[in-house]
Amino acid sequence: MTLIKSISGIRGTIGGRAGEGLSPLDVVKFSSAYGQWAKNRHQGRLKVVVGRDARISGEMVNNLVIGSLMGLGIDVVNIGLATTPTTELAVTNENAHGGIILTASHNPKQWNALKLLNEKGEFLTASDGAEVLKIAEDESFVFADVDDLGQVSKNNTYNEYHVQHVLDLKMVDVEAIRKANFTVAIDCVNSVGGLAIPPLLKALGVNNTIELYCEPNGQFPHNPEPLPENLTEISAVIKDKKADIGFVVDPDVDRLAIVNEDGSMFGEEYTLVAVADYLLQNKKGNTVSNLSSSRALADVTRDLGGEYQPAAVGEVNVVAKMKETNAVIGGEGNGGIIYPESHYGRDALVGIGLFLTHLAKKGIKCSELRAQYPEYHISKNKIELTPEIDVDGILKSIEEKYQKENINTIDGLKIDFPDKWVQLRKSNTEPIIRIYAEGKSMEAADELAQTIINDIKSLI
């Protein structure tokens, strides 16, 4: 069993002893710590929004979280089955003091997690997250007297609210999408995307939709991470049914993968690139992505007169850099779109609205649009960690070996070569070192990654 406590939330497997997985006792402890953090931050009666994805454990975890917050004297708005970005929007619309999203993102069904939001509907900063963990460690939460217990209310309208929110964005052109008469295939991996994506497409004027796995029952039909090796079924369906495009989301719908009309992958790195291209053609501005994302975004941004800035991995870091540079679009190379005109959170629904508008206005095939962007390939690898491995020592040794290259250490170690790069960083959610390498061909990227892996193995 696994329990990972980090500033970005609490993630673990269901079952087992307390402290070894995400047991009911752990759910109560960390929910209470978050509630106490919110009480320390705000005066008076507090309100917190709680939403969840469709995981099998969701109802159990939901009941424990809501009960814990009520026990602290906090009122709860239970929005039920909802995407991560839907919950983020609900926090601000409710004028709430925070929110908790119950989802383990792309992890398999035995996992669940508490993702913690502040009053802006954004993930906690590093210092705020550390404070929640300290409260949990000390168990320094104080529960309310019986007359001061929190109240719970239900609001099941936020999926519809989110769809309307996308329609209201100025850069989403519903008429252009309707005229394009797209046939769209979708794979919602039997989670909350099945409640949000079909009505969104209908509202956008897409009358021909091919739905795969849109029943929100938590029984993921394949590995729920939207990577090419997990998208073979929708790829075949697109070719067979002659669809114009395919969209795939993860269980909490903050990542968007795109499949071309010929069944080939648009590339999760290029979701953000394409949306940025559309926006920057209409309004000059800056962009941000994390250090593990493709150079293609920087190329497109500079070609269109904007400035690109990298950020450390993690949505909260990308958002901070976007605010600092007044970026018009940003995100992560895993298909995460952050559009400030909407809100500062990765949002696949917003991504779909903007991408379909772009494709409709271009009037070309999806694969032809992809071919217009700089060609880069990323090799994503990892090395399992054991307790005796000195990760910091390994990174320092690699840095010394390549000290003549362009080095960036704001997030692990990134080595920039003239025509390629490699990044090494310890994962925040899994006991591994991630090794990402990018080159102008997959062979070049794989070769660079393998060189670094060999370097690490020799040190171990």
C-alpha cells in the first residue's frame, strides 16, 4: 500500500493499515488538517466546495471528507461528480474559502487523493501545503461544539455551469464549429468526463459524436493516463468511423489528448502548442510551460512576437510564472491547458472549445494542422528509487559532468544542448526519477535519455 503526502495533496491506495495507504483514518486526518488551515486563514463561518471524480472509492472518501469539515464547523457545498476544473470554478462562483477535489488524476482505480484548493480555486502554494502537512502531523485541529457543526448543501448544476462558461469565452466561436460539421470521437475512461464532454460538444454545435466509455462508474477500461499506448481503441474507431478528430481525457478531466483523423496522435505536447498558436494569432502575448514541456511552444510564441518563460514542474509553479509574466496562455506538456481568461487551472473543456475553434477556422484536417508545428519528439523514462539511492548526489554528479552545457536547476536538473535537452527530476507523486529528453527525432531523444540513464546506473 502507498500513501504519498506532499504539498500538492494527499495521494494513496485504498485499503490496508492506517498510515500505509489512504485509509479512512488518513482521509479524516488530512481533511481535518486542511479545514483547520482554512480556519486559521479566514475569520467567521467558512464554506468549502467538495467535488469528486467517478472512482469506486469516491463515495466513501467523499462522506469522510464532508463529515470531517462539518465537524470543524465548516459548511460544505457538495457538488458531487464533477471534473477538477469544474470544482475550481465552483469555489469562486460560491465565494467559498476553499475546495477539495477527490481524484487521483491519471492513477489506476485503486488510488484516490485529496487535491486542495484555496479561496481562488487554485492549488495551494508550497508554504500553504507545508502548513497543512504540519497541522496533520501535530493533529492540531480543534473540532466544533455540537451547536456549531457545519451544514452541507448539494448543488448538482456545476457541470452545466462549466459548459456555459466555455461557451461564454470570447475566443470560442460556436458558429464556426457548427459550420465545420465535425464528427468527434471521445474516450472519457468511465469517469466524470462522460458527464461533461458530451453536453459540451452538443452545446458547441457538434452533432456527430462517437462516445467511448462515458459511463461514470469508475471502471477504467484501460490505463487511464491518456498516453499513445493507451489510446489504440479510439484510434481504430476514428479510422473506422471516419471521424475528424478524437479527444481523450483523464479521470478528472484536466488533461486533453488529441487523436488525428487518420488515427495518429496529435501529441499531448502539442495540445498546448496548437491552442497557444490560435490565441497568439489573435492577440500578442506571453506563454509559460514547465521545464519538461516541448520547445515547440517557445518556437511558436517567439514566431508570433511573444515571450516564452519556463516554470518548475507543477501546476502551482506554472500559474505563479504566468501571473508574473502576464501570460495569455500556459500549461504543461501533458495536455494541460491553463487559460487565464477562464481561470488559473488546467481545463480540458476549455481546451476543447479553443482547439475546435482553431481547427474550424483553419479549415484543414487535424493531421495537417499538426504538421504546421515544429517537429520535436520527447522520450519519457523513469528509474525506480530505493531508499539507499542518494538522488541529490546523483544529480550533482550529472551536473558536474555536463557543466559546459546550459544548466537549469530550478526543478531537478535540466541540461540544454543546442538541438536537444534532457531533464532529471524526482517525482512528487511516485518513488521514481523521471528522465525526459527531447530531440528533433525520437531516435535522438531516446539516445540522449539512454546516455543519461547509463550515467545514473554507473553512479548507482
